[in-house]
Amino acid sequence: MFLKQKNMTSEDEVNRKYKVIFIRISIVGLLVMAFLGYGVYWAFYDMNRLPTGSYLTEVKSPDGKYTLKAYITNGGATTSYSIRGELVFNKEENKSKNIYWNYRESSANITWTDNETVVINGHTLKVPGGKYDFRHQ
């Protein structure tokens, strides 16, 4: 594994082996922590995993490039209603992505201020990159 130096004592060899073991364990530990961190993000914060909900309304952007669809979701007896906003790219074969998720809302007031700015229940978003997720506030 390592080239043995002429003046290396057995104590130096043992220390070197422990150092190699420590580095390997550290790398494995970091990989496990990264995997678990991504798992928590995926399970609890990924906007692509939101519940579908029931269709409420939709509003097209002034230039017709985007459509914002709103859905209401019911989490059951122990949670309140939530609104999910889905941005549809009209000129890209109806590709869509979730850009809005807010808890304790049961209606969606959507207005476009210009071709790339939408206001959903008082939250202003620049599309296509803007997002609002109450879990990250």
C-alpha cells in the first residue's frame, strides 16, 4: 500500500494505518450524511412531491407564454387547506412545474402584473424561476 521508508518504526506504521482508517471512516460518514440529508429534502421539501389537489382556477399571462393553475389540497382532519400553484409553459408542449405552495389558504387570487410577474394571494413571483413555499420561510 505505502512504500516503506528505511527509518520507519513499527509505531509509525501503526499511526499511519490508523490515519488511513480514520480518513476512510470520515469519507464514508460524510457520504452517509449527504445521502440522509438529500433523503430528508426529497421526502419533506421537494415541490415535485406535493399532493395534486382539486382544480380551482387558471390565469394566462398577458403574452400567453405561461398559464398559472391553482389547486386546493385537503390534508385531512388534522390539517388545513393548502393552495398549490402550477406554472404551465404553453409553448413548450405543456411542460409544468410547481411554483407556489401555501398552507391555510382555501382560495387563489391570481393576477399577472406583466409577462413574467405573477401575484398569488399577495406573494409576488418572477417566472419561470421564482417560487414560494411556506416551508422555507
